[in-house]
Amino acid sequence: MDTRTLGILIATIGLALLVLGALVAIGAFSWFGRLPGDIRIETGNTRVYIPITTMVLLSIGLSLLAAIFRRFQ
């Protein structure tokens, strides 16, 4: 990988992180961790979150991204 390609890759990743941060800041991911199947237990001072469905969807999405990147290499 040459220097120009690496620079473009770093700039693209930075832009994607900036967009993701803006979406989080405006509340576009308020559903994250509150899907049906996510377990939330709140009693007194104790809070336990087990986001099963959210993590399954995240895993599927990341697996699809990895497969797409592998295909184009």
C-alpha cells in the first residue's frame, strides 16, 4: 500500500467516525440497547444490561462489512 492510498484510507475512516459521532450526538442511535430481546434489570441501585439482540445485529452487520471488504481485495 503506497502513501497516497494510506492517506485516503485514514481520511475516509476519520470522516466516517465524524459522521457516526454526529449521529450519536443527535440521538439517532437511541434505540441501541433497547431492542426486543435485550435484557434490562433495574432494582434499587443495581442496573444490569444484557443487549443480546443488539449484539447479534451488530455482529451480522460487521460480518457483512468484512465480507464486502474481503471480496474487493
